Amino acid sequence: MAYNCPKNYFMAVNFGYVLAIICTIIVMLIFDHGQPALLYLVPGCLIAVLGTSFYNNEFKEMWEFSEDEFITPPEEEEKKDESDKKTK
């Protein structure tokens, strides 16, 4: 299920990713030697997300985030499937 929500973290991580890719390419061209992309991608994405959370004063909320409320327990899924079969 898709939720209508602000996309500021999505945009921030994409911006961090693009900057990290550019940094990777620049270092590769300057030193004429391939670098592992994750050396730049992981810090770029992490810094973008952490920076966004600090800027929005949401660091604690971001750090303690859990997806448990969005995940349907298997028992409820089975009950829903059974009720769907009965209604057909």
C-alpha cells in the first residue's frame, strides 16, 4: 500500500547518491584507477539522510523508526485470504 507522505528523505538520499557517483567518477579520472563505488556511495547516502534528519529536527524519530506497524502479521494475512475465499 502506498502512502501519501513527504518525500524529503527520498530526495535527500537520491541527491547524496548522485553526488557520491560524481565523486567516484572524478576520483577515478584523476587517479586513473577504479575505486569501489561503495567507498563513496554509502557515506554519501548516509550523510544525506543524517543531514536531513538533523535539519528537520527528526534525528531521534528517524533513528528509532520501525516498520512493524506497516507489516501485516502472517496470521492476519491467512485470515484475510480465508475470508476472501469464502466471499467468492
